[in-house]
Amino acid sequence: MSFIREHAGDGIKVPNVVAFTAISRSGLEARFRTVLGSTLRAAIRRVQPERARHLVTETTLPLEQFASDVGPRSVQHVTTLVKGAFGRTPATHRRPPSPPASAGPP
């Protein structure tokens, strides 16, 4: 998984991971299914929105500056990726929570 995390923004695909590990594709897929309960491709696809959310919530970098680091090459793709994975746009991840509404004057 560390190889996938490190190279998620490089557009890696399953054959890249297979070549890095020197394990057969079927063997690697079986290990992923056993350990993670998902395919190798699904693991690669899951890392991109996680990385995007981390960069959105933990940095103040503009989306334009880190869009290429998470796989998609544009702000629109990052926005779609984050919203599709987490149900919220990057902008709503950055906004501080709204204070609770009061029931009336004190």
C-alpha cells in the first residue's frame, strides 16, 4: 500500500504495482482480496480521494496547487473525486463548522 500511496498522483495502474512487488498479478490480487477485502484496482482508486481530503483538511494550499498530486489533473476532477467519495466538496471540508443555532434570545 505504501507504493500505491506514494504514486497515486502518478497515474499508476495495476501493472505498475505488480512490477514493483515482483509477485504475479493473480497472487497479488488474491492477497489484496484476503487482507483488504477489495481488488488492487479498488485500493488504488480509494487512495486518491483520501489523499485529496487530507490535503484539503490539513493544508491551506489551493486546489490548483495540489490537483496533480492526487491523480486527477484539474480542480474540477479533484472536486468531483472528493464529493463522490465523501459526499462533500473540498470547500465544505475546509469551512469551520457553523455554530449551533440558538433557540431564541438569552
